[in-house]
Amino acid sequence: MATKKNTNPLTTKQTPPQPAPEVKAMPDIFNMLGNKAPLVLFLILLLAVFLIFKDFLLGDKVYLFKDIGSDSLNALYPYMNTLTAFVHKHTLPTWSYNVGMGQNVLPYVFRDPFDIIFYITGQNNIVGGIVYKEIAKILFGGLIFFYYLRKLNLSVYTSIVGSLFFGFCSYIVVGSGWHVHSLEVFEMAFLLLGFEHLFSNDKWWLLPIPFFLIAISQPFNLYIYGLFLALYAILRIIQTDQLTVKNTITLFAKMAGLGVLALLLSAPILLENILMIMESPRGSGSYSYAHILRQAPMFGTATSVDMGTDIMRFFSTDILGSGSNFRGTGNILEAPLFYCGLPCLILMPQVFQFFHKKARIAFIVFISLWLLPVIFPYFRYAFFLFSGDYFRAYSFLVSFVFMFYTLLALDFILKERKVNLIVLIVTVVLLLILLNYPYFPDKEIINTAIATFAGFMLLVYGVLVFFMGRMKDITYIKYIFLVAVFFELVYFSRTSVNDRDLVSTSELAERTNFNDYTKEAVAYLKQQDKSFYRIDKTYASSGAIHYSLNDAMVQNYYGTSSYSSFNQGNYVNYLASMGLINKNSELESRWASGLSSRPILESVDQVKYILAKKNVNPIWRITCDSIATFGDVKVFRNKFVLPFGFTYGSLSS
């Protein structure tokens, strides 16, 4: 028989209620890092660069581009090779006949100070070492930017996120293929940190360093980054509510004094750089686009295609194609490089709610000044003093403004748990509209995979930012947000670097490109003939899509052609006077093809030997002797060459 259960509360033994188990909040490791934060950031950056540059670090690829980025192969590598060889032989580079028909190369020595490692280790380490040089800029630039953000009193978490934005913005990732542009990002991080030390702590010693680096590298950038720093200084004065005439004059006087100090320290190299620029066709203005660009209407707006390119490059560097497959206006470097992380597009508008009225107005004016040239190209031309129709450093400055506003907003949100929901919703919707708007007649211009990923990530970030302002414990959200940022930046950066036509490691061992049979031909001529002479080639050796004109710097002979933004003015004028280039063409003043098509001029200008592969000029049967063959390279000696110096006993009519 079943026992009846006792349900009488007076006779049933009662179990006292147990307190609910306490749920421990997930620890926020960022609040516990302390002095270890830079090390953690370094490890995060190191993991990111390994994932992005893995194929280069493991030896499958070489960081030299054969596509639209052929400058790495046709210009940067040849100069590194020549300067490194010069340093090992003569210590300080001066005049070199390997460049054009002879030019002072001293100004190029510190164009990228990171090249010093090659000057020390030698030519054999250049090809494999280029990727390490560019990775170093990302790592050190990210770390310096972290310290800058900490000087702004931003949290460790915000500073780590900001360093990722900075280290993998499109200007440094794409610019790493052109070396000097990635250097600008590193210098900018130094400049910002130096300014904040001066502004916040009245410590002056750091600020001259970036000015010094800029002066010995790219003197024109003293104007660009000096102008930006002046505007940024005014913004910081207003933001911190210190706007008085005395404070402003005192700060600018200190900045000017430290700038002059840097110029004095850099004077030996700076003067050489300025002289090189002034003696070049671009610097002298004789070959320039200035007269064309100045005629543009001041308030003429960008075309729909140009505007579409500008807007889409905020979402991703490669959304309009990678490398030579880029389908926007210009090419992957000359087109705007605005991308610095999708969260920067979502969070930037949130910053204005956290400022008092005067600061809010200043921040609106500041960002408007930097976005104005996107709408009205004339102001972009003016920013570059009408020297060219490109974005370059301007792109990076716009990116920095977005990063700066975003990181301030993120830090405020994390501390105050406050998100303007209406602004957030409007921002996400507007961004999705801009991402999917039909700017281009040809829909195939858009990389749909990247566009889809960007749209998805915008929604993800929108949700995460929403919860940042609503949840009491946002530790999980912070971790998820950081992982999402890391994944996005690595994915986009890996695409920018790897979806390109690159030199493979296997090519280095093959008899092709700069390793073709020109080496044997030049070595043979140097052994047989110890006099001064020049060599012309009827072929290019780099293997890039653009004809290489700096082969002499890699294959170590004296030539007549040169590709450089600052070819020597007298050299260019000589070619123009002989009808070899158009004297009104800025492009031809950089791509100087030399004398290879003019046998008489070759004879006058000491071109004693000619190397050819398939293109053998029939006139050489009369003017040249065939003296040797190496592989597919035929060697001809000019029978009518004149010596380096010659005189006339008499002149006959």
C-alpha cells in the first residue's frame, strides 16, 4: 500500500531558502595589464603581421611587386641596391654613374632610414629583408601610437584597439609596397607622441626627432605634416579648454623653435634634398601639372565615379579591386586610401555628444576642413601646392582624423555607458546605403565578396556598440569587439598584400628578370675593358608590367636611362633638347628612356657597348661589331664611340 505524502506545512520539515549562487563577472584583463600592456599589444601586432605576411616570412614570396606597384621593383629596389653597394665601397654615397647618365645620390641615402639595416648587412640581404623592414614600421608605429593614445589618457583597451587601426590602416599596408609612404605613418606616430609630450607635460626633447626624420627623408612633408600639426594643436587647445592668446602663442613658439632645431640638425642632408628637388624638372616647375590644376574651378565637385571611388575606399582598400585589377579612379596608391577599420565609420559620429559646445564646434570645423577636398578637388590640389592630382598623405590624414574621433568616442562610451541610439541607427543605415549605392555603370567594378563582408561587419559592430551603451558588464562585448577588429583588419590587409602579382622565391634562382644573362655580359665587359664607357640595353630586365629603366643600378653598369621622380634637370633638358622626350611632359621627365634609340648620340655620349636580345637593330651591322653572346643576350661594340673627353684641332665648315 502506497504511503501518503505529508503536505502539512506545520509538520513538514522546511529547508531554509538558499541564496542564489553569485555569478562572477568575467575578469577584464585589460584593467590588470599595467606595464605589461605594450608587451601584450606587441604580441597582438606580431600575430597579425604573421598572418598577413606569412607567405613572405616563410619564404614563398618576395616583397617586390610586378603589377601596378612595380615601383618597388623598378625604382626602390634599384636605389637600395646602388646605395648599399656604394656604402660598402666608399662609405658615403655621392655621385653615381649608375643613375641616369650620372647624378648625385646622397639625398637618397636617408629617404627611408630603415634602409640603414641593409647598408650594414649588405646587398645580399635586400630582397629577403624588405618585408622585415616594412613589418618593423607596422610594429614600431603601432607601439608608438599606443603611447600617444595613453598620453591622451585613453584606457589600455582603447589604446590597443587604436594601435590596431593605426598599424593596419590602408596607407601603411598599401604604402608598404612603396616604402616611403609607410615611413610617413611611422613618422606621424612619432610626431603625435612628441607633440603630446610637449603639450601635456612641457617636455620638448621628443618632438625634434620626427621633424628631423621628415627633413632627411621627404622635405616636402615638413609642410604637409607641419600644417596638420598646427591645426591639430589648435583643436587640442580648444578641446582641453585652454584657448587663450598667451597659451596659443607660447605653444606655437615652442613648436617652431623645436622645428628649427630639427632643421639645423638635419641641415647637411636637408640641403642636399632641397637642392635635388630644385634641380629636378618637378621642383623647378619646368615640367609640372601646376598650370593645369590651377585652372580647375574652385568649387567644382568631384564626378560621380570619383566620388564613388572616394566613398568606397572608406569601406575597404580592395573593394574596387586589388593591384592592377583596381577599377576605381587612378590606381591603388594614387586613389584615396581612407580605410582604417569599419568601426571608425560607425563610432566617429558618436564623439560629438561628449563635448561642450565650444569643443563640439571645433571638432565639426576640423573634420569639415579635411573632408572638404573630397567634395571639391581644387582644395586637394591646393593642399599639395598643385604638384599633382593624387591623395597620398592627405588620405592618411583623413584616416587619422577618423581614428582620433573614433577612439575618443569609444573611450567615452566604455566609461560612461552612453550611446546615442538614434545617431547609431542613422549611421549604420546611411553606411549601408553608401556601401550599396550604384556609383559605377559597370557593377563588376565592385568586389562583391568584400562588399558583402563589409556590410555584415557594419551590422556586427552596430550591435556591439549598442550593447556597449546598454549592458552593465560589457567585458564580453569588449573581447568580442577586439576579436572582430583583429579579424577584419587581418582579412582586409592580407587581401591587399597577397592578391597581387609578386616576385616568387623560385624566380630568384631562375635566369630571368634581374638575374638574366646581363650579369655575365656586364662581368665580361668589365674584365675586358677597364676604360670609362656606358652600356645601353634594348630590353628591360625587371619582369614588371612597366618597362624598367633603372637596370644599371641593379646589374651594376653605367647606362643612360632613368626612372625617378627627381631626375637631374640638366640630364632631362639634354634629352628634351635632343628630341628624346617631350619638354612639356612631366611624365616623360620621370620616365627618361635614355639614348637607346639614337646611335649617333650614343657615340657622342660614350655608349661603347649595346646589349640586345631579340630586338637587333639592322644599322648595327654597319656601326657595331658583335663580340659575344651569353644565353639570350648578344653583346655589340660601337665602332664609332668617342671618349669621355675629346677636343678638336680645327673646325671645318
